[in-house]
Amino acid sequence: MVQPTRNFAMGFTTWSFGPRLQDVNATYSFIQNNADVYVEHLDNSIPWNAWINDLPLPIEFTNEIQGKASRKPPNTTFALSVGLLNLNRDNLATDLDGSLPTYTRLNDSDITMAYTKHVAYLVDQFAPDYLTIAIEVNELWLQNNSLWQGYTLLIDQVIADTKIAYPELKISVSISLHNLYQATLPNAEAYNQVILDHINQMDFVAISYYPFLKNQSAVTDFQETLDFLHNNTNKPIAFVESGHIAEDLVVPNLNVSIAGDPGQQNSFLEILLGNAQVQNYEFVIWWAHRDYDALWETFPTELRDLGQLWRDTGLLDENGAERLSYTTWQSYFNDNQ
């Protein structure tokens, strides 16, 4: 039977599997050969002090951004994800020196102005086709609900200002689907409604989905979660980051012990790509093309436990050997174009 022409884009983030320049170069090369969309995921620090006080931007910040922008592969759709929140998703991202800007509410004028300038700078540097203007925002509702109202006022204003400057740019915020579907909260229904109402105001629905973080391992789990998404939006859907473990995940300090194997990983990828075709997703991004054991070894102690969670989600293992999921990826990417 003739397979239908693929109607969605496929790609990866630029997350490198190792710390060396040659590892970074290999990651961009892999993207160029195995993707027609990619994501730069800027989820670390924001130069708040420079933006608020109209000071020169830190050279380490501009060097990083300009370095990434200079590597942009030709003829590839580009999506930019910008982190407003810290990695715990309970406050703003810190400045490069680890400090936080002073604020009363997240929509204070200084914060709004600074973040608008930050986004504009990044859009000018990268010229993205899609912009995720804040990452996994439902986590803020879960982790620090007192900031939610200020966040929504902030992000609404930043989006409005960005739209004036870049009227054709498709803008959204991302949500972690694994922490929205079947949330174990006393007020889960209200939480779902608030988050769904928020993302359904966007140009597209941007999804972060890592099933193993919800202890999902069966095909029925994957499909039920995706059906929940499809039943709750009429907006275009883009998976801006996703992945699934191919090895057991054991992190004692986080009380995490989850079974994983290449077959289970491949089952998730098959379900995700199959739904992307049927539901006409904009694109699907797989977070890490290769296990990043070598990069993880360089993490500071305080980040090693958190960083291990996604370490073994590559379509290639840490040695570059192809997993079954890589064959599935190639089947869709090459055969259905």
C-alpha cells in the first residue's frame, strides 16, 4: 500500500550529546540530514539587569546567541523556544549571575519591558518561523500559583507588543502535556480549564510531552493523552519538545525508578508520528537525537540528577548506535516526503 505523503515537519532541538565543539558540529550536521524543522531551546538565563537598566549586554550572552544563529541550517523551518521561567518553573529565569530582578508582580512594567526587549533581540537574531515565547507555563500554575495572574498579564502584553513588531510571526507558549492530562490535583478540572483557555488563545498549541515523566509506558496511555489534547483544541498543534527513555531510569536522589527499553521508546514514536499525520500537526520535535552521557558527565553536581532524566532518550545511543526508533524516524522522514 502506498504511504500518504507526510504532511508535518520533523526535527530536533540542537541539544548536543557531548561538550566538545565537534559534538556540537555533529549535532547540527545530524539535524541538517535528518530534519526539516529544528528548535533552538533557550531555557537558561536572561540578562535582566542589562535590559532593565539599558546597559550593554553581557558578552557571554551575545556570543552564545550569535554563535547559535550563525549555525542556522539552510532550507530548514526554524522554531525558537524562549524560557521566561527557571528550570523549576516556580519563578522567573535568573540573570547570568544567578540574581533575580526585583518585582511586585510578574507584570511589573520593568519586567514586561525587559522581556519584550529580550524577545525582540532574539527574534532579530534568529528570524524564526515559530516562536514559543515561554516554556512549560502550566508548571508555574502548579509550582507557584500566586504568580499565575501576573504571568498571564505579562505574557499577553509581551505577545501584543511582539505582534506589532513582527505581525507574521506565529507565537505560542508551551505546556507540559504529561502534567496536564490526568493531573492529580484536588482542583484538576479548574486547572485544566485555565490552562486550556490560555493556550487556545495562541496562534498554535505548543506541546512538551515526555510520557515517562508520568510513568506512561503503554500505547493506550500515549494515545489517550494525545486524544485528550485533540479533544480540547482546534488550534494547529506543534510538539516543540518530546521524547521517551530507551533505558531504565534510576535516580535515587529524586526517588525515580522507571523501566525503559528501545521497544517502548519506538512504540511512543510510532504513535506520535502517526497522530501527527492524521491530526495534521505543524511539526514534531524530538528533544535529543542522541543520548548525551558525555555531556551529562560535565554537569555540575547540583544539576546531575535533573539532567539524567532525559539523558537516554536519543534515537541513537551514547555511542552513536542506531535504535529501532531511528529506523521509524527515517521511515517517516524519507519515505513519506
